[in-house]
Amino acid sequence: MITKYFTNIAVQFKASSAGAHTARTFLAAIPLSAKSGGTKIVAKVLPEAGNGEDKIEVKFKDGHVIKVDPKLGKFVDLSRQFDSHSQKLKIAEKIAD
């Protein structure tokens, strides 16, 4: 997963929900360089009785925001979605140079 272009990451999930595994895997896949390199990461485990929804939200350097429901796919599917936009930014960066 290309995290170079992430500026904000917000993950929230219920520990026993269908999307919890995907959300935890996503958080584990974020490299240390992104964590210490200025990317703001907010992870929240919701109470089981609460009304909050599972979500993974990533904001990119160009301001584009992608929100996904971790219940709707596996980590590989979500990673492809984020990588697709990261590839666009990577190409734009190379063209600008």
C-alpha cells in the first residue's frame, strides 16, 4: 500500500464487527515511516452497544478523501482503492518534476 501521499487516516470499528479484521489489518499495514512522517492517524474502537459505524477514511495530499466501509471488502480490495489514487498522485508528481 502506497502511504506516501496520505495526510490523515481515521479508522473506527467495533471490535467484534464483520469489518474489524479488515480495519486492524489496514492499521497494521501502515509503515512506521508514515506514522512518524507527519501522517495524522486516529484509530477508535467503538463500544458494541453504540451507534457508530465502521469506517476507514483517508485524506490525501491533494485534499481528496476516500471513505470506505471495512465490512464491504477485504484488505486487498481496500488497498487497491487507496493505491489507485496514490498512483495518480505519483504520476502527477513525476510530470511536475
